[in-house]
Amino acid sequence: MYKDIVVKNVSQSFSRQTVLSNVNLEVEKGETVGIVGANGSGKSVLFKIICGFIAPKQGEVYIRNQKLGKDIDFPAQVGVFIDTPGFIDLYTGLQNLQFLAAINKKIDDQQIKKTMEQVGLNANLKTKVKDYSLGMKQKLGIAQAIMEHQNIIILDEPFNALDYRTYQDMKAIVKQLKEKAYTILLTSHNYEDIEELCDRTYFIDEGKLTLLTEEIKERYFQR
Ligand SMILES: Nc1ncnc2c1ncn2[C@@H]1O[C@H](COP(=O)(O)OP(=O)(O)OP(=O)(O)O)[C@@H](O)[C@H]1O
């Protein structure tokens, strides 16, 4: 069956540190898949490999049946939020998105403003990004990931360090994307933050990716 994302036997190490060990993952179109794991467990490295930012030491990645590093270097139409994106501090949110949109020239100002509203940002706000709160920056990061209607969305810790209200807003945005049958991959430190959004949730530890089970929840996530 057709899959939007296929990760096949991927391993990655830096110097002598093994970060990913024979990782396999398949995501169908329209699925929302979550990955939970502790700090430094390899979530971001896996996402960077899926986005073509890092070539894995071993294994293969296919995005919409195209092999990364062979058919394509970077997958097209993939919205990415990994680490808090580097925005231009002295630009407003709108100016930042206009700057990014000018690269692909796929969307106009009206569409950019619509996306800002969708994530709960006022497009007319004159505040520069350097004065944005963390929540506003996260929202702007999500806006840049979805504004060109990319139908595969990769969100690394989108809910990190947000207050409850902003977390609820961000969750609602992901739910909207899910309803539109976007394919979504997302991570969190805490399964409770993402499990209700996900069709499947995986756990990453010591380089291995496994389905998150009740036993793992009890063992690793007792507070
Ligand atoms: N470019 C790199 N060079 C060397 N080591 C790296 C590099 N990128 C990541 N690592 C190491 O790989 C490990 C996994 O990092 P990664 O950023 O994927 O963790 P994470 O699960 O996303 O953690 P966090 O939840 O803290 O963001 C870490 O030990 C990190 O130091």
C-alpha cells in the first residue's frame, strides 16, 4: 500500500554515539503519528533525516515513494517545524513569512495572512519577532510550516514550553490539519501531550523505536 513516509532500517551515529539503531517507520497518507522520548533520545535527528537535512549512516527514507538522496535531496511539499525556527528578529511576523514565501512564490499575501489568522496571530501586528512571546514564535513556526499547504507536516516539540491556553490553541491547529487529512508526524517529551491527537504513538529510547505500550508508559513516564 502507498505510504507518504517510509523509514527503512535507518541507523545514525555521531562519533561513537549511536543515536538511531535500525529504525523503521511507515506513515500512510492522512495519518497522525507521534513519537515520544526523553531529551537527547534522537527524535530531532530522526526528523532531520526524514526531511533530508541529515543523510543517515545506514538505511533509506522514502517520501511519497521517492528515495531521499537518490530521487530527491529534499522532499517537496513538506512543512517543517524543527527546533524553534530562526526568524529575522527585526521583522514582524508577517514580514518573516513574506520573506520565506518569496523563495517558492507559491502563495500571495492574502494566503499568508489567512494562515496567520488560522494559527491565532494578528497579521497586522507591528510587533517585531524579537518581542514575540515563546507561544507567538511557536505559532509563527507552525504558520511557516503549513502556509504553502504542504500536506506532510513534521512538528518537533510543537507544544514545548507553552502555557496551557496556548497549548490548547496549538492542539486545535493540529486537529484542524488532521481533519484535512494532512499526514502529520509530531514529537513530545510527554505522551499525554500528543497521544489524543495521534493514530499511533511510538517511543524512542537507546536508539530504538517501538510502539508506545501501557507498560512503557508505567515504566518511563511515572511522575
Ligand atoms: N549534528 C550532531 N552532531 C553530533 N551529535 C548530535 C548532532 N545532532 C544530534 N546529536 C546528538 O544526538 C542525540 C540525539 O539528539 P536529538 O536532538 O535528536 O534529541 P531529541 O530526542 O530531539 O532531544 P530533545 O527532546 O532534547 O530535543 C543527542 O545526544 C545529541 O547530542
